[in-house]
Amino acid sequence: EIKVAKDTKEIIKESEVLGHCVGRGGGYINSMAEGKTLILTIRKKTAPSTPYFTVEVDPITFAVRQYESKNRLRKSDEIEKFLTSWKKHIAKMSVQSKKLTKVRRDDYEHRIAN
């Protein structure tokens, strides 16, 4: 499961449980509040409330900037595969959203023309 960190408390919990810097000093929290970064949490289905990996992505392109887990683990084939699949899903959703927006715009333009 991957989702946007819901609040400051969740980001700080990530930092405490996994031992990385995302919740320390407020830098990432401030950047997220300013829309400069997006902090995502990854959980195993078998332990949905336990931090597993934390991911920083660009909020516009969703490009993965970095990810980290316990003991400063920064490389994982499992997570790489998961993030690749997630990025494909995001791209597909974006294309579908653009098509839907165009259909709505075309419908609106048709209605006001008639």
C-alpha cells in the first residue's frame, strides 16, 4: 500500500520507527506544506499500520527523488518493482483523467453552442 502521509504526526512516526530524517527538523514537513515535495508511505498489506518505506517524490511529475527504510536501507529490488508499477498506474490514471476532462469540455462547448 502506498499513500500520501496524512499529517505531521505520521511523518514524525515514520522518522522515529525507521530511524531516518524525514520527520526531524521540519525540513521535509515544511517542503511538503509549501508544495515542493510529497512524502509517501509504503506499508505491507500484512502490517498496514507499521512503517515500511518512506518515499519522497516530486509533487508534479511524481518522479521518485529518494526512498528509505529501517537501518538507512536505500536500495530494494522489491520496492523498485513496486514503485515502477505504481508510476505506471499514476501515468494511466493521468491519461484517463485528461480524456475525461476533454470529454467534459467538449460536452460543455457543445451545450453552449446549441
